[in-house]
Amino acid sequence: METSLERYQKSPKLFNFLGVGRQKLGNHSAANEAFNQALLLDPDFASAHFNLANSQSETGEKKAAIDSYRRAALLNPRHIVALRNLAILLLEENKIDDAIAQLHAALSVDPNYADAIHTLGNAYFMKQEFSSSIHCYEQALTQKVNEPSVRYYLGLAYLNTGHYNLAIENIREANRISPNNERYLVALLSIEISNAHLVQGKSSLIEDVHKCLKSMKNSDPTFLIYSAILMFVSKHFSKSNEYINFISAIDDSQFASMNTKDKQFCFGYYNFFKALLQSKDFTKSKITYSNKIYHIGDSHCLSFAHDIFHGNGETYEIVPLLTFGAKTFHIGNEEQNKFKTITKNSFQKIPRESIVFLSFGEIDCRPHEAFLKAAKKLDQSLQLLVGDTVCAFVTWLTDLNKTTQHTLYFFNVPAPCYNQNLTGALNNSLKNLIKLYNEALHYHVDRAGYQIVDVYSATANDMGFSNEIYHLDGVHLNTDVIEKVVNFNLLK
């Protein structure tokens, strides 16, 4: 007759217990063996399926973990942790709707399960349903007041729905709760760099950046780029140069782990700033002048940043107001987005009836960006797509200007440098796209009653490519072009 000890040795609960102990010791192979032995004895043992899933998840076996979590939740529909963990893995696989369904199932069991509410906010954020994500994050904060990641994503969601001040407030709070967190600081930098008050160099963020850099042995390249830009727009030119030089010393392994988009961002700004900082004479730039021309736009607004010009017996200082990565497409889009929120804040924060330069459109005309990519995807006429986008872009700024009454000068897109890394056909496509874009911009700006700053004509050779006189780094322009294309005596 079988003894109690012998029966216990064949118990699925024993193997499940052994598996948990082995997992805690980091022996996942032995742990999985124990969990599987438990499931051989009892295939419907929900706890063993759940623990196996946890172990599989920790060792990167996502698909197996998803199956195990599903089985655990099927056997025990009230297992809210299994449902939430399953949702997290589904989000990593970009199966957003499936993840949302699992989270709603968990919340039907416990409507106050804060972790599930938080994760549901992340799911809606990934789906770009920002109003729904805000609702979830606000609800999660009633229980997770000091959770910085909730504040961080809540801030980003507010930014994408047009609420600039609430965005800043929440991302600052995330940074306060978790100081020296590079991700939170980068988010704050990307927003606050656009803010006019930074031109005066009066930002607590500067101190935060210094503290963060001192506390780290190997800083993230993206963080260093944003820090260099912050110092540049704040007129701390030597610090900007110092942070750019830090990047030269970064180990290649740090770049190897970055995604393609972040690499392009870092290398693009690194090359731009190396050339920009070497080309400028900052002696006069350190002086603050009362007459300002505000330059709003993508990275091209930095080309003439802090430069000093004279006209009408006045001295003008050009103030950069940067919206990172902004495209004409973003500004003209019917949907609210972070680019419109930041640009609108810059536009409305500067004094009424200011002189404003606007530089957008060059990113839209890059080889693998908006126009060429969208026209192919939508199977739409490039001319129609460009015309509609530019019309919406100019219309949005015109409507925005009804209350501010700024004098607007729209910069067109300069002639492209011939890129030896692209085919001749693609180079010609880009050249023709820029001509098409500039024609549409001239037409709609003229109809709106504003003026064009024609950098294209100044930079183009007979073939329609760059004459290589005014390009700084193959993309951005140098300071010399501005006096050729802008008559400062005619500025109003």
C-alpha cells in the first residue's frame, strides 16, 4: 500500500513548489523541468502553468510564456496577475487589441487592480488612443501616486492631445520622483528646449543635466545630444561643445544597441553640431538684444540661432524655437499631435506681433520619409499629396496667427546635396519632390498674404542640386545664406 510520503512525492504541488524554489535561485532549466513534471501529473494545474510562464518569460521564451499564461487564465479566469502578465507580453508582440481584451478581463474581476489599469493605459497609448490612456493613467495615479512611469506616459499622452502645461507638469514630476533617469530627462529636454525662456539660459533643467552627467560613467548618446542642444539654445556654447565631444569618446557598443531611428538622430545631430559650433563666432551671440526674430521649426531653425543682424537702424537677434522632428505633415494633420502642441506653444508664448521665421518641410522631402513613402503606400499622386499637405500646413498656421498677429516668413526647402549613397534615380526624385514642394508652398503662402524666404534659389545649381556654397553638413545651411535671402531693412 502506498504511503503518505510516496503519495506526496508524486504530488503536482510538490513539483510546483520545487520549481518556484529553483526559479528563485535562477536555475530556470531545472525549474521548468519541475513545473512540467507537475503538469504531467495534473495538466489542469493553473498555478503550475502560471509559474512556468513566469520562468519562460524571464528567459525570453515569449511565445511559450504567452501560451502558458493563456492556459493559466483559461483554467482560472479570476487569475488577474496571469491576465495582466499575458497582456504585457502581447503588447511586446504588438498584439494590442488582444492585450486590451485580457486587461478588461482582469478588471472585470477586480476593477481597482492598479497594475492592470496602468498597463491598459500603456495599451491605449500604443494604439494612439491618447484620451483613453489619460483616463487610465489618472485612475492608476489614485493608487500609484509615486510611480514615475505613470507620470511619464501621462505627460506624453497630454502632449499628444494638445495640453502642453499638463504634459510638462507630469514629466517634471516623473523626473522629481526618479532623478537622473535619462529617459525622463530626454522627454523633458525635447519639450522644454522649444520653450522661449530657455534662450535666456534660465532653466532648472540645466542643473538637472549637469547632475545627471556627473552621476553616470557612460551616458546615453541620445541624452548627450539633447543636453548639447539645450546648452546651445541657452547660450552655454562651451558646454554644448563639451557634450558633443563626449560623444566622440563613447564606446561603439553603446551605438550598436541603439535602434536605427535613434542612431540616425544621434549621428545626424552630432555631425550638424560639430560643423555648427566650429562655424560660428559666439562673441556677439552671448549678448542679449531686445529686438528678436523668432525662428520656429525643425533642426533648420538652429542654423542661424543667436546670429546678429542689422536693418532699419535696429539690431536683431535670431532666437531658435525648436520642434524636434516636426514635418509639414504633422502640422497640417487634422489629428492633434505632440508636434502641433509644441509648435503652438512656441507660437503663442512669444510676444504678440513678432517677426517669425518658419522652417518646416525638409524632413518631409527626405528619401525614406513622409511624401515619397506615403505616396507609394497610398498609391496617390505625389503632386496631389504634397499640395494638400502644404495647404493644410499653411492654413493651420494662418488660423493660429489670427490671435497673435505675427509677421510670418516661410523658408522654402533648400536644394538637396547630391547623395552618392543613393541611386541617380532616387536623387532625381528628391530633387523633383523639393521643386514640387516649394511650388506648392509659394502658392499657398502667397494666397495667405505672407512672404517666402527663398533659400532654394540661393542654394541650387543649374541641375537643381546644391551649389555647395551654403550647405554646412550636407543637410543644413550655414549663416552666410541668411543675408543673401533676407533683406533686414525690409523687415516689418
